[in-house]
Amino acid sequence: MSTSVSNPATSGVQTDWQGWYAARRSRVDQAISEHLSAEKGRLASHSRLPEAVQYSLGKGGKRLRPVLILECCHVCGGSDEAALPAAIAMECVHTFSLIHDDLPAMDDDDLRRGQATNHKVFGEALAILAGDWLMTDAFVVLSSDKIRAELSTKLVSALSQGTLGMIAGQAADVEGESLPGSPELVEYIHAHKTTRLLETCCQMGALCANADEQQVAALRRFGQHLGLAFQISDDLLDYGGSTAALGKRVRKDAEASKQTFPSVFGIEQSRVRARQETEAAVAALGPFGERADRLRGLAQYVITRDR
């Protein structure tokens, strides 16, 4: 299998890749809307907590992580219905991380997805609680009696480990602001803060399809390389992108003296590394043949996106 990156606009079944991705995002949005409606009873309270949760979880975004779960399940022979609980749980964890990441104690951001950040609308205390609720709700979703017990245990374990890795990466990111640029440290931060959850998405999607160990391992490798390519691309967008396209403040990493690929390795070497990681991600999909063409499109999207 070639390690070259296929173009989602021109390669075989991916002719209408953008239309496919829009449809998958719409399916995820629908599932999350239904989930929030079903959660009204648990969220009902004498506060604006329901609004704060809805504000961040219901507004969307790329929905890359849940789409990745659905497609990894698909390439292993599973169905959307089997993977949607995991997709919802993952987006809850991702949204919790964004709400907390934007807080003044962390990145102190006022803009996310083109709108005011959660704490700017609801205050810091309620934003923290909304994030807490979302993280907890993710594991409630995976513990549902609608999921067979053996699968539930595996999904809870995978998401727990992925979330712990993400938090460790975030801690290293915060602490790294006071340290000189370090290749070892930036590799650690990227491998944990972003990559761990994308790897977990691929693992959870495969588990939902009852995939064998070899399939799970191959998709985890895909997720590892995809995650690094995604974060390096994010670093480059922060350096040279626009607030209008990204929907968030740019050049904030340099202002905060963050450990990023461009700051440590330079712009050109960062672009080279992003391409290398994308090619490695595509190579990991070899055992799946044409079934994984959509995932190859996702790999290409990660390094060509402008937001």
C-alpha cells in the first residue's frame, strides 16, 4: 500500500468527500441534540447550567473526534448505532476540555468557534461546572444498560486512559510556558494533549465494531500519527492563520511562550513533519484497503484545513 496521501477531492470513492463529511457531522449533531433533550431531567436545576452545557456542546465545530469514531467503526464492519454512544461521550470530553482550556487560569481565551467562550457568557464558576458535568456525563453515557457490559467496560477504560493522557499533556503545556523551548517537551505535549484522544477515538470506534486485536492496533497507530499531524497543523494555523477563519484568537501561543513545533523546530520543518505524520497515518490503514478511503480523506483534511 502506498504511503502517499490521497486527495479527498479526486480519489475514487472520495469524490464527494466534503459532502460525506458534512453528512457525518450532521448525523453527530442530531445525535447530540437528541442526547441533550434526553438529559433535560438530569440537567434541570435552579441555575443556568443547562444553558451553559447546551451553549458549548450543542454549537458544533468540526466534530472530528465523533466522526472519526463512526468511521473507524465502519471500516471494521460496525454500524453507526453501535458507535454513536461512544461518539457522544468523546465529544462531551472534548467539549469539557475546551471550556476549561479557555479559562483565565489556562489559555485565557475570549473567542471559541467564532463566539464568546463559555466563561465570558456564563461566568467562570458556571463554566467550570459545565465542564465538570460534561466529563461526568461522558461516562454515564458509556455505562448505559443499552451497551453490553463487556463493551462498556472496554470503552470506559479507553476513554479514561485517553482523558488522563490529555490532562497530563495540558499540565505539561501550562508548565512549559515558563521553560526554554525543548524538542523533548514539545513532543511529549503533542503526544498527550491532542494525540491521546484522537488515538482513543480510533480505538473506541474499532471496539464498537468488535474488531480483532490487529485491527484495533492498526487504527490506534493511525490515530497516533493523525493526532500529531493535527496538532502540528494547529500550531501552524495559530502562527499564520486568521481569526476570521479559525473562529479564535491567533498567535496566542507565541504570546504565551508556549512549547509548539514552529517555536522549537521552525516553520518549514514543522510542515515537513506534519506531512510525514500524515503519510505514516495513511500507511497504517493498509490492512483495510479501500474501506479506509474516508479515513485517508480525514488525514488529508487535517493538514489542508484552514480552521
